Amino acid sequence: MLSTGLPQGAVPKLERPGPLRDRVYEALLELITTRALQPGQHLVESELAGHLGVSRQPVREALQRLNTEGWVDLRPAQGAFVHEPTEEEADQLLTVRTLLEAEAARLAAANAGSAGVAVLEDLCAEGEKAVDVDDVDAAVALNARFHAKVMELAGNAVLAELAGQVDRRVRWYYTPVARQRGRQSWIEHRELIAAIADRDEQRATAIMREHTEHTRTSYHARQRT
């Protein structure tokens, strides 16, 4: 185990297509998003290059890009560190997420057909199974897929684009509270599915707003539990 402390099997395989620097960027961003690389963790170019099986140059380029996007902090004479989000940063992001997701739920209730509802039900069943076996990584991934499907069913391309811009940071903030949210999160998903199936726009909006607010408050309370 190198000092970067990556869990066994955590490093994603680099896909062949595309420039190497982009593939390294995607790999590092995924490690940060899933918290295999923890906030505040020192990122050593040579060790990351060794993990990924590449030279230091694409790692350096990826870290610079991640710094520009706010995922990594480059500190003079110290090196690169995974960004540690402030409570204010998290609050602002999760508040915006609530606005986007609530509108998506309303539109999904207005537009979704039986096939879309069936997909949501299948994702919810998978999420419940992940909670039952305490597979947090799977639960986080399925939660993201569920919300992405609601956004797809909304049928608003601009809304989906905006949601896509915050999706990875939402996953980043959700991961440390996923176990705490546990089955309750999927109970709320079931309630949302019912509202969408009933084409009840007002109820779907209210359920989604409350659901995303629970995640926001859970994130802020995580260090006190």
C-alpha cells in the first residue's frame, strides 16, 4: 500500500480511447468523488502515477485541471491536496440541487409514462438491496442513477445540463451520509415514485424538496453523530 492510501481495487482502469491526460483526469476525479481519495489527503504525483500506470506528466496536468475546477488545492512548497469543502460550500451546492431536483420531479410527474416509472421502481429495488447488505458504494451509485432518471423523465435538456454540472459534487457530499440516510432515503424514493405515477406534480415537488433537504441537513449533522 502506497502512502496515498487507496483501498484495494479502488483504482479504476484507464479506458483506451481519448487523450491520456483526460483519462487520468477522469480516474482521479472518480477517486475523489467516491472518497477513495479523502478530503485533505496529500496527492503525490509519483505515487498516483504508479497506481494508474502512467508517467507523472499526465498526472500533473490532471491535478492542475482539478485545481481549476475546485477539486484539488495546489499549495506552494507543499504540493497537491484533495479539497476540503467548507460547510458553506456544501450548503450552497445542496441548496441549488434542491431547486433543480424539485423542478425535475414536477416535470417528471407531468411527463413520465409507465415505462419510466417502471425503471424508477427497478432502481429503487436495487437500492434497497444495497442498503440491506450495507453496500454503501452501490447505494451511492444507485442513488445517483435514480435521480438522473428522474431528471431524464423531466424532459428538459437545459435543466438536465445544469443538474449534470453539480451531479458529481452531490455524490461527493452524499457519500459520507449514505449509511446514515440508509433505508429512509429509499422510502422517500418510493413516495416520489408514487407521486410521479399518479401524475401529482405538487406532491412530487414537495416530496423531492423534502428528500433533498434531508440530505443537506444530514451532511451538516454528520460530525455531530
